[in-house]
Amino acid sequence: MKHIKVADLMTDEVASVTPDTPFKEVAKLLAQYDVSGLPVLDDEDHVVGVVSQTDLLARSAAVPGPGAQIVAPPSRPPTTRDLMSAPAVTVHAEETVGSAARLMTRRGIERLPVVDVEDRLVGIVTRRDLLRTFLRPDAEIRRRVQDALTDLADISAEAVEVHVVDGIVTPEGTVHDRSRLPVLIALVERIDGVVAVAPRITARPDDPANTRAGHHAMPG
């Protein structure tokens, strides 16, 4: 089963800065490209950090206001090195969209620099990019689900019919062994474009598990 990779959705033209980029230049680039953050690269294009609007605002908030006593003037204007968050959270281009989404959710971030096998920057992927996977037509999702059930679970279209509405998949039919149902549902949930699974599957009367359980149907 082929999954969409980060490389399929990422933007490969990425504005970036170096650790020595001045504060004002960072602010200018954020506004110019209308982005919330920029990757920070070393001389070999390795991502060493990320600088965001939040980082700039936090620095601005630390600047004394009018009338405040200044103990000592800053020795130099701030640069990206003084502002950035490091180490950077990155994702490899060949990782799946699901892996990138879980990483974004776990770390509470909106965008990920994408790196190659040598950890050099090759693109950027955002939450908005990842949401595109849920815009697949229902007919395409249905075909992928049916192919997965047939090829990986050996369940025919006659045994289990697949219905898809707005990305919600409803497999409906009968299987021989109810113990396989959790695995089948997990298989469908991992298919790109599936929003949720609402199974309507029952076990055949000769299912051995029937002697150990009082009901046959999976909850919807």
C-alpha cells in the first residue's frame, strides 16, 4: 500500500536565514513571504534552528520601554543566533504524511523543515499542506480501501462492500473471523485520505469466536 510522502506535498522553494542574519532582516523576510517561521541554515545547508514570529515578539517584549533604566547598552544588534529555537525539529522527505502530522501535533508546531538523507534542507511542509491529503475524492479513497482489503487482508468486494462519504469509510459485510476486525479497521485508518472509519461488519455464524462472545457486530 503506497502512502503519500512528505516530499509529495512539501514546498521546495524555501526562504531561509543564517545564524548571522540581523533581527530586522528576519522580520522583513517573515513579512515578505507571509510565513510564521524560517529555517536557519549553516554553511552546508544543514538546519540548525528555526526562527519564528513568536521568537521576534519575545525579543521585542524584552526590550526596555521609554523611561526604563538601561543598565548597559547592547554590544551589537540581535541576530538570528540570539533569537532562534534550537535544535530544529525536522522531518525527512521520505517519511509519510502521517508521521509528519503526528510530529507536528506532538511538538505543537505549524511547519516542519524537510531534510534529505544528509540532513540538508530540501523543502518545508505545513499543516495546511498535510490537510490536502483529506481532499482526495471519495471514489479514489473507496478504490484504495477496497484494494487494501483485497490485497492485504484477502477480503473480497462481495464479502465486504465499502462506502465512502466525505472521507468517512463504512465497510459493510460479513467476515469469517471477528478477531481480525480490529486489524482490518486499523489498516483502513492508515490509508491516506481516510478521515474516520464507521464499520458495519458482522461475523459469520461459524466464527469460532461466537462461542466466546454474545454479539457479532462491530460497533458503529
